[in-house]
Amino acid sequence: MQIKFSKNLPYQILFGLCIGVTYLNFYELNFALWVFTIAITFKNTYSVEVLKYISFFALIFLTAFVVAFFYDNSFYETIRDITYLVKPILGILAGYQLCRNYDIKPFQTILYTGLVIAIIHLSIIAYSVVIFRVVNIHALRMRAGYFSDFEVYSLIVIMFYKQLGMVFTRRQVWFILSILALSSFMYLSRTNFIQFAIFYLAMKGYLSLNKKAVIIFSIITGFLLIGYSFIYNMNLSRNGKGMEALLYKIKNAPIEPFKTKVNPDDWADFNDNYRSFETIKTVKQVVNEGTPAIIFGKGLGATVNMGREVRTNEGTFVKKQAILHNANSTVFLKSGLVGVIFLTLSVVYLCRQKKSNIPIVRQINLLLFSTGIFLIVANWVLLGLYLKLDNKSIIIGFLMCYRELVIKKNNLDLLANNTNHVN
């Protein structure tokens, strides 16, 4: 019996590798693989839509690049900033180029990649609990991972598999759904919970401006506000275990990024609201440089002096931060208000998808729209597409290209039908 492999299989595997490498927290390898992928999958033509989207990030980079000549920034930090600021561009191009033709089955590729990642994640959790007896939530997340945006994409794909044109048995659906749901939940990531809510509501059509959507959205918002009020008034310990630790994080979530005053000498206040502390320091130091810095930033290699050594997720201690938790603050530091405007426009561009009568294109538009809405949150708390662990740019490029292929095929089919009708 002859076994036939799809000509798209190498690209699907490469897609999985480009996503999987981001979980290793080894940015040099991530950068090298994405550049390699772009080099071997280069296309002759690119759509105006994808070039427009890339242009926002290119202009942010170009602004920071030009401004860097007016500051005496560290050469090392400058080179590192180059690799970080081009990351969204690399991801979009890699995802776009990996979608080779109409038959690549993008949603199956996303789904099975996420399933493999989920199985690995749950295996790490099980190994940590059984072998090392790790039961503390913070220690467990340190071992197994803090979040996984990609798994939420996969979870949404299996939940809406019929709308996305896939066929599974009921048993297959429940098996895949159970693994992805459990794995996604076990990250105990507030941003992933928000991501799931945004994507689910959008895919159900509840984020559209119609009477039914407004009513349902209002009801859900009401329940969330009531639930948060209960949590806010609970006496929770920041060092709690299990569910208490999660509830404490939820309680602190709406406050953490928006505080205008943080006491660096109060250990609890400093650690709970470090994102706000970063933003406060960044704004003060850029404003102190004068109007040009406010408008155009301090260029590639610019850093923020935190006034003390702080511990990073890698276990190192740094006093000057080049990359912050907040994408808006990071872009403001490098390319000023000009860069922040371009970053905002990139979100608006994703959210404003062209209407289509093609069912699968409407579903892709909802996924891209959901991504745009989620990036408002992700840009504020997790660096958005600039985060070195992020892989959403790959998905965006992948879906953009597949949408173009679907539209092109549909137009060709209509043309062929019209031609046959005339004949």
C-alpha cells in the first residue's frame, strides 16, 4: 500500500515548529527559525492588505531607528531592540508565507498544533505534581508556563469546528475539547480567560451592534461586575494557594495596570502593581527628555532606569529595562507618541474587516476581529505581538493569506460558472 503525503505537510510541520519554539523561551532560536522560515518560503507576490498591516510595525521600527542616531544608546541594547521590534513583521510574513495554497487546511493545522502543545503542557504539570510534589500554583506555573494564547485559538477552533468547515465525530470533539480546555485553564492566566471570553462572544456574534448582542453583552457584563464585586470584597491572601491565588490575581487585575502611584518601598504594592510602576517610570523619563522625545521617543537601545534591581522571569536581576511589560509603554519609549499612534492603528486595522458573503471568510474575519480586540488587552499587560513568547503574528499572517486564497478561489468559481452559463 502506497502512503501519500500532502505537499502541504512540510509547511504544516514548519508552522507547528514556528509556534512551538516560542514556548521554549529561547528568543535567539525563535528569531533564527522565523527568519529561516521566511527565507525558504518566500513568495513572489504579497497582497495590499498584508503589506498595509505590516507597514504599521515597519513605521514604528523606522521611527525608532532614525531617532537612535540622536541618542548615545548602548550598541548591545540597540541590536537587541532591532530583533524585538521586527518580531511582529517576521511573524506576519512567516505565517503568510506558510499558507501555500487553498488545500492547506489552516484550522486543522492550528487545532492539532494546539493539541500537541496542550498534551505537553498537561504532561509537565502531571510530572511536576507526581514526581516533585509541586502543588503551589505559582511554582507550578513557573514550571509549566504562565499563559498560552495559541491554545485558546485551538480551543475556539474545536468549539466552532462546524462553522470553520471541519468534520469530527462527537467523541473526537469531546476528546480534543477536554484536553484543550483543561490545559488552557491550568495556566490560570487572567489574560487567557479574557481572550477566551472575547473570542467566544465574537464568534457567537455577540460583539456585533444589534439588539440581541447588546442585551446578551449587557447581561454578561452585569454578571461579571457582580462576580468581581464579591471577589473584591473577599479577604484574600496574596500568598494563598490554589483557587485563592487565582482569585487574588483576578481581584488585583483591573487595578494593576492603571495605578498612578506605586510605593516601591512597600514590597506587596510594588510587586502587585509592577506594570504600573514601569509605565510611571517610562513616562517620567521620556517626558524629562523634552518634546522631541515625547513625540518621537528615545530610539532603539533606549532603556528605563527602575532605580533598583528587579528580578526578571529568567531569574536575572536588572536595573535598566529595555523592554517593558506594556507594549504601549515600550513603543512610547522607543518611538514616542508617533509609534503609539501606529500601534493603535494596527489594532484598528485588524478590527475593521471587510464584509463578505462567503461563510468561511466571515469566520476568518471574526477570528481576526477577535484578535484585534484582544490585542487591546495584550498590548497593555503582555507586550502584545512584541512579546518574545508571542506567536499571534504567525496566526494573523496565516489567516490573512488563507482568506485571500478563499476569496480568489470563489471569484474563479463564479467566473467559471458564468462562462459555462453563457456557453
